[in-house]
Amino acid sequence: MDIETLKRDFREVYGQEPQISRAPGRVNLIGEHTDYNEGFVMPAAIEFSTSVAIALRSDTKLNLRSQNFADRLSFDLNDGLRPKHNWSDYVVGVIDQIKRSGQSLRGADMLIDGNVPIGAGLSSSAAIEVAVAFAFQSAQEMPIDTKKLALLCQRAENEFVGMRCGIMDQFISCNGRKDHALMLDCRSLEFKLLPLAPTTRMVICNTMVKHQHASGEYNQRRAACEEGVQILRKYLPSIGSLRDLSSEQLELHREKLSPIIYRRCRHVVTENARVQRAAEMLQANDLLSFGKLMAESHQSLRDDYEVSSRELDIMVGIAAKQPGVYGARMTGGGFGGCTINLVASEHAEPFRKHIAVEYDRATGLTPDVYITTAADGVASVA
């Protein structure tokens, strides 16, 4: 994205000079569907991002435009803000949460541009939420705490958009660090930055099948986890979430759960353990062992959590056979979207070409393949 072009377009639309903030999308190396179970995740911010140009107004009117959508929307901040069930909900939901905090808000003119692929599992929603919240609070000269900012954006998506996501996406968009993954404890929000070897690249492969987990499957998985906790708490009163459950405890009480609820719980419990081992492997620069954990994660997501797809499984299978690949797995909510591959730097470009050809041959779909390094989190850029 060209910041100067965004500034020029803003001036043409609104006749003012804007401030610009940018927030990245993310890819998750390991730790899927654990965040809303108060567990552990290991995302990295990516080089794809959303930028927000903003200038305050003297009234309470909010004018909203996007370079990616044709809608031209206007709201009054004194009116009740309600979902429109389109992209603007991610913006208005964030502003609604800021408004609920009791702040006296001035209106603003906003122009948004982004290149995070939509529907690919790279968290375009969190990128726009975080960029908007940061831009709006910066323009209003409000103090910014990135942990509180992430929680605010999560509430916007949970309560306004209606997507019961965990905290991971918003948190990494706020707190990412260049050339690092981040292991996050989703209960305490404590995190550890883990260096990614400069001899590796993250290669993201878009299956071109858009996930639709917001339509119900995602929320069903979350409800299954909550049901499992409710049942198990009768026998293990101290557990507050699946985060507190060991594999041994789960196996001991397996017969108390339906087969489906048991498998959902088993994925989360074993995935939490994999993330903690994966952090040790990254710190030791043991990329082969790290890659094996990625493979185990994909298998668990496919078989126990049942959020993979034919296309994701094909993509992972092709990747595992390519030279220089340490690990491959689906990433994001599932049901389509992307895979994440950790690849030796010198093999990244040949990998990109080979996997595109092989995937096309197997599915008839031409994938988008992105080579990226880990990026910084949200910031003002102009």
C-alpha cells in the first residue's frame, strides 16, 4: 500500500490533511482454537496490513469510506450505532466500544485501505479493528494501552459483529514484533517474543476456498468446548476452562463426554501442550522438531476438531514433500483459507512455484502464495 496515495486520496475526498495508522494481519504458527479456551497461541504479524487515514471534525458526524468497497457511509455518534452486516461493522463496532467507555468523542472523516486477503484466515477483521481503534484514539489524543486496545477490539467483534472470536488476532495485531513470533497466554495476556531464524521464511498458501466459520461452525466449536467444561466441572470442580485440563484428566473422564465433545476437548488440550513445546523448540532453534509439532497440530485440527477441508489437506500434503520445508499446517479458523509453511529461505521461492503448480493440478484452483517475514504491530505511520 502506498501511504502517499492514501493521503492524496483523502485530501481529494475530504479536503483535509490526515493522520495515518497501520495495523497488520496475522498468521498463526501453532495453537489453533485455543485462544477462546484461555490457552496458548503462537501467532506472528505479517506484512499485509490495513491503513486508516483520519481527520477530526468539529461536529459528531462520522464519515466512512474504503478503497476496497464502494459504500459511502455516514453516522452521527450521538445516535444509536447498529450493525449493518457488512464491512463497516468492524469500524463502527470499535467506535461503539470507545463510546461506551464514556469518552466524549468528536466526529471524524476516515478513509481505509487494506491488502490483507479477505476470507483467507489472515485476520483482515482484526487488522481493520485495530487500525481504526488506534487511529481514532490517537486522533482524539486518548492514552493507548495495547493490551486494552486488543480487548476493546475483541469486544467489538464479539458484541457488535457477533463473531465470538478469542483475543489472539487483535492481540498480535497490536503487539507484533518484526522477525518474532509471539507466544501468548490468552488468560493472563502475558506474552513472550520468540525470534524466528533469519534463515527461514513464512510462506502462506491461500487455498482460494473462503472460510465461512462466522456463519455458525466456529461458534458451534466454541459451544462444544464450553459444554465439555460444564460436564467435566462436575468431577473436576477446579477447572475454569479447557486450559486447566490435562490429557490424563481428560482420558480419566472420557466416558462422561459424548464422542464429539471428547474429540473437541482433546484437540484443545493437546494443542495447548504443543504450543508450549513449540516455544521451547524455537528458542533452541530446533526447526525440525517445531515442524513436527505443526504436522501434529494439523492432524488434530483435521480429525478431532474437524475444521480442515479437502483443499487444506491437499495443500498441506503437497507442502510436506517439498525441499526445505520444516513444517506445514492449516492456519486460522478453518473450513478453507490458508496454510502456513515454515520454509528455509533459499527454498521459499522454488516452494512457491512448485506448490502452486501441484495444487492447481490436484484441485483445478490457482492458489495465491505469499512469502513473508514477521512484522511489527500497530503504529502511526504518517
